[in-house]
Amino acid sequence: MELRMAWQCERWHALPEQGGLFDQPAGMLQRMAAMLNVYNAFKVFKASSGNLMALANSQPQVLALVRDIERMENEHDG
């Protein structure tokens, strides 16, 4: 839900709720930003076409985020 809301906010240049920045529900903007960061990291990861060395050299934070999420998935599944 937060990712969809973040896309809509980017598209329409508006906040999700009426009012200003401090009128938004507690934590919503942070969750939206986190979801956008994960989505964007996976887009870059997918675009790297498996060239992990180049990705590690050019954008190590993206690779670290993807690895963290993979580790959390493995911990959750196993």
C-alpha cells in the first residue's frame, strides 16, 4: 500500500492526506520512502543483469540492500 501511495505522490506531486507535511499519519512518509528505496534498489539490481561485481563497484549500497532483503527472506522462510 505504501509503495502505491508513494508512486501516486510522485506522479501527482501531492501528499497522501490533506494538509501539510506534519499533518500526515505518523510513520507513513517514512514507510513510503523505505518502500521506494527498496523498489528502486531492485530496479537497479535487475538492470545490472547479474553483473554483481560491476554493481558492487558502482553502487555498493544497492547491492547491500538487496542482500539484506534476501537474507531476511531466507530467515523468514527457513
